[in-house]
Amino acid sequence: MNTIYPILLFISAAMLAFQVALTRFFALAQGSHLAFMAVSLALLGAGASGTYLSLKPVTKPGLTRTLTLSAALFTLSVPVSYLVINYLPFDAYRLAWERVQLLWLGLYYLAITVPFFFSGIIIGAALATRPERAGPIYAANLLGSGLGPPLALFALNRFGGPGAVFFCALLGWLAAVSSQAAHLKQGPYGKTVYTRLTLNVAVAVALLYLTFFPPALFDVRLTPYKALSQARLYPNSEIIFSEWNAFSRVDVLQSEGIRSAPGLSFTYTGNLPPQLGLTVDGDNLVPISNPSEPAFTNYLPLSLSFELRPKADVLIIEPGGGLAILTALQAEPEVGSVTVVQSNHTVAAAVGDRFGDFSGDLYSDPRVTLHIDEPRSFLRRTRQQFDLIILPLTDSFRPVTAGAYTLNEDYRYTVESFADALTHLTPDGLLIVERWLQMPPSESLRVWGTASEALRWSTGCKRQACSAHLWSLRSLQTSLIGLSPAPLAPHDLAQIRQFAASRQFDLVWLPDIQPDEANRYSVVPEAPYYQSFSELLNTPDPAIFFAGYPYDVAPPTDDHPYFFHFFKWQQTPEILQTLGKTWQPFGGSGYLVLVGLLILVVILSTGLIFLPLLAMKSDRGAEEGSPLCSPVPSPIRYLLYFALLGLGFLFVEIPLLQRFILYLGQPAYAFAIVVSALLVAAGVGSRYLSGWLPLRATLWGIALLAVAYPWLLSFLFQATLQLPFAGRVAVTVLAIFPLGMLLGIPFPRGVRLLGQTAPALTPWVWAVNGCASVISAVLAAMVALTWGFSAVLWGAGGAYALAGFVITGLQLAQREGLARLTPPDDESPGYQTTPDKSG
């Protein structure tokens, strides 16, 4: 039996590593709005494997063959499923008006689910044949899963996305080899030891070679709506740089068609300099500009910042291709210093090293200091004060009605982030934010409300008094918003007016603005920007304003950091009315895609859960000894218990992952560290604590911790966000371990309880747990978008508390049933008569 643990470790690591690799594939090929699908599809495969094992049970004598065959099929299906989804003509943007996309979506689902189906069979078969060993088996599964994310990041960083796919297949093959190792003389195909060893080595060497040198056939194909895909359509365009890291792919494109200067004044009559285009995950094309035409930067809205604060010490956060840095360095008079915080080291290397000669060696300028760091962490650690803190515009324009980036969290644009920045400004310093203009006002209005709220937090000023600290102007396409810890001085107001007039930019707000000063150059009917900005500042209750506005523009917070989520339910009739009639990605709202996906996974999961019950009832319902006729609790009680566990586990994992993105920086690092720590902790709890901790107390303990964690983490982040990365990793692991260890106990204990009287139902509860987790993954995203991460954790607390009540009834009914049972044959495998008294 001990030989099964290496198999479980390898296959679980391969499964989670492939899941992480898929999130990177989705983010690059389709967009990060679909990246979370990897989680739900992995769980759907596990649920389907439980249904299959319920209908075709595995016996102990056939376990080795099942494990070996399943591991081999997993290995084969990983690259095959990747190829299928890479070349299927599925396009999420066209779902609204092309019915055939529903077919492609179904095939997409099926192809990705297959590898997880085979890995799920291995884990489910091990549990089904030895339910009394559920604790160690589940621990091996969790510990292996905990190794998967860091292995995936290593593979992505070293081999790129296609190479990482073969690396995951190699891990799966090691599971197949481990399964054969203890049974070489009884090989299922009757091959000699030498022949089988040769075959195993040959396959491993081939997969290793493909990991380092994946064929061009496996290159990721991008949706045609990606910025990189669109830029490739320019004449003579060519990708001259492409490099993967653990959390992104950075490309640099050379093309005569790249001309980008967002917000450039109409009064500029010169030429734009030569430019290269830089994209991250094929999106948000930003320019790398040659400094050969220095005059043009003086006609960008951002140049006003350096006129207002000459010789400033400047902090630029996430400058992308470096246009904001170039604007600062070319300002007159010269800036004092430029501190740059860039979280993506590959972007910084491309701009500063690989194309430094082209960009004018921005990062080699003695005035520039580069920090590769997460901006919020940098702000918490540094003691430096700045005259200007700039959040430049480094993403592509996207229609507010599209919803394509609804699921993108961005901790730069939260109330807490702005408040942090204000504390690092000199008394008359300025925080400057650039955003795209939308109609009706959305991005800029949301920033305006966030700025106002941050001023109240950091300075304590009354809402209407905060208006003296704020100003805004706009070009035809962009808005520029400034806020200061101190009220704006008269000379600041005069300079803003003079700059706007000379560049023909429109004033949106000044503390002393007159209505006729707004909307002069780029005229918009009814001056919606001035009207909405003024109304928000002057309303006695902003909540009423936000409730009545057609889009959700309430200020994002660290608990709800979805800056691009503008959907409200009252938009639904309009969206449905125009569905397929206008070109809008996802038919008008990314949120409605989640609703559709939830309906789909509920239907699929319900079928996978109840199919085995119907089959058992029709085939064996009248037979003596059938699980459905045994004097034990109804299967519906077990359904409820294991469904609550599946729901609760993901409701803990997903918000913890999101909350720690802020703390740890890059989402990929947060995923690897948080998920690994949580799964390893759960594995430790399953192996060493599940035998003696009371089950009901464990469930209620999880519920209490889940409810308390939002407050505990807030205090923890406040106290330790300034630590270096290694320190934050240590704090993360220590914070997660107590809850994680408890999370590893309820599932194996439930399997042991079931194994005492109805072990044949073990594969079925594996299906229930997996299918409930599928629903949980989608539902958690919807709850987080609507109410925030804390609400998801509170939902997890409710699920585990309810599971505590369910298990109480189960144990009572179990004991009553066992008392009426005739003791079975002692040689019956996996069957025990001693009730579980430790709960």
C-alpha cells in the first residue's frame, strides 16, 4: 500500500502544475477573464472521475493496472488537450452572435477536462479501495498538489508556456513509472522488465527533450482581438522580442504602424518619434519611444504635472514602455529625481536593457532609480517623500460595456492605495492619475470618487472641503486627475487654466471652476464629465449617487479591487435587447458570462452527481446489501456534507489567494505560495490531526476562523506589508497554516465514516465533492465581484458551520444503523464495525 503514495504525489503535482499552466494559457490566448476557468475545469474532471468510478468500481486486485493506465493516459492527454484548445476556433468575444461558439465552448470544456478526469481516477480509486486509509491518501494528494504551483512557475519561467505543458506531462509519466515500479514482474502487458524499463526511459527522455525544445506547433495562438494580434496586421510588422517569465509573456513589436501618444494635444504639429510596441500577455500595447522628438512630450496631459511641481522628486508607478519616464526626463526645468517601481522584471529588462539604445537608456539616466517591486509594498517600506506620484496610463482602451476585464483585480486603484500614496507626498505634493475617457463617465468618475474618499481617509477633511484638494482636465480621449494633501494654491489654479488653454484641453474640475469654463474644445453634449464630477463632490450622500448611476462606479477597496467591474443588474434588459446586434465582447457584460457559466456547471454537476444514484437504484436498489438499502443514513445526507466541504474549501482558497495578491505582489507568485501553503497545511492536518481532533469542533473552528480572517489579515497586512518579499512569504505561510491544517481534516474523516457501512459510495462522494467545488469556483468569483472577498470567506464560514450540524446528524444516524447491523466477515475489505467516536 505504501507504493501508492509516490504515485499520488506525482500525479497531484502534475495536476496542479497543469492547472497553473492553463491559467497562463488562457490569460495569453483568450484573456485573463477566462483564466479562472482552469480551476473549474480541473474540478469538473475530478467530479467526472468520481461518477465513472461509481458506475465502474475498481477492486483492489485491479488497482495497480488502473493507476498505471490512468497515469499514462494523463501523460498523453496533457499535450493533446493543449493542442485541441489551442487550435479550436473558439472565440469568447463572439459568443453573443455565433451559436457555433457554444459548440466550440463545449469541446473546449471537454478537451481540458480529460487530463483531470484521469488524474481524478487515480485519487478516487485509491480512496475507494482503502477508505480506512483516507487520511494518509488525502494527505499525499494534498502534499503533491502543494508542490504543483511552484513547479509550474519554475517550468513557465525556464521553459515558457509550451515547454511547461510537456513538463506537466513528464510529472504524469513519473506517476505511471512509480505505479509500475513495485510490480515489474506482473506488468499488465506481460512485457519483460528490460523492455518496460527501456520504454519508460525512452518516454521520459522524449518528454524532457520536448520540455526544452517544444515544437512550433505548440506556440500559443492568440485571439484576433488581442492588441498584439491587431498590431501584427500592420504592414511589415515583426515580433523582435518575446520572453516568458513565471507570470507573463512579454513581446516587443516593430512596425511602422505603431504611433501611440494617448491624450496628445491637437495643438502639436510636429512628428511623433519612432516607436516600438510592448505587450504583456499580448494585451495593452504601450509604446517604447525613441527620444529623437523631445517636443511631443510637452503636449501630453501628463506634462502639466512637471509644470506644477518643477524640479520635483517623482515616483512613477508601473510605467510600462516608459513614456511617463521620458516625459519626466524631458521636462523643463529638469526634475530632481525619478523613482520607478515596476513589478514585471521582464518589462523593465526589455525597455532598459534589450532596447536601451532605442529608448535612450531611460534606466541608465543618473536621475532614475529603478525598483523591481510590487508598488503597494514599496510604498509601505520606503520612507522617502515625493513631490509627485504618478500612475500613468499603461493599458489599452476598452469599452465600459464590454466587461472583458471585469475579473481583473488592480490594487493600484483602491481607496487604500491612494491613501498610502498621499502619506508619501510632501505637504503640497500631487498624486496624478491618468485614465481613459468613457461615455457615460466611468473610469475617470471612479478614480474621482476614489480620490475623494482617500482624501477623507488620510486628511480627515469633510467631503465638500475635499473639493479644494482636487482638480481634473481632459483631452479628447483621456482624463488627468490630481489630488493633494493640501488645498490647491491660487498659482496652481492659474497654471492649470493656462496649460489647458494653451493645449486646448478641457477643464473638468477646479475648486473655483465656473460652468462655462468646462467643455470648450472637445465638446460633448451636456458636459457629462463636469456634471458628474460636480454632482459626486456636492452630494450629501455618495451612496445615493452611486446607487442611481447607470454603472457601478463606487470606489474600489482592497476587499473589492475590481476597478473594471462596472456591471449592475439593471443593465441586464438593455444588454439582452442588444445581444448579438452590436459588436460588444461577451454581448455587453463579462458578468453575464459568469452567470451563464454558473448555469452550465450546475447542470453538468447535477448530472454527474445523480447519475450514479439513479444507476445504483435501478440496478441494485432491491438487492440486499446495496448501499441504498443499508441501515445507514440516506445518501442525500452524505451529498449535503461533502457538497458543503467542496463549496467551503474553494470559498476559503479563492479569497485568500486574492487577498494575498496585494500582499505578495504578482498574482502568479501569490497563487504558488498561498495555494501551496494551504494544500501542504491541509495535507499535514489530514495525515497527523484527522485521527484525534473532534470532527464537529474542527468544522466549527474552520467556520470561526473563516469569519475572523478578513479582520485578522487586514491588521496583519497593515503591520507587515513593508517587509521584504522573503519576510512576507514567511508571514503568509504562518498565517495560512492554522486554518489550512484544519481544512485537511473534514474530508478524510467523512470518508472514514462512510467506509464503516457503505464503502461502495466512496467514489460517489468523491464526485460530489469535486462537482460542488466546480460550482464553488464560479460562485466565489461572482460573490467577490458583487460583495467583496470578505463576503466569500463569510460564506465559507457558513458552509463549514452547516457541515458541523450535518455531521452531527450523520454520526447519530450512523451509530443507530450500525447497532442494527450484523457484524460482517472480518475479511471484507475496508469494512469496519467500530463507529467513529472521535467526532
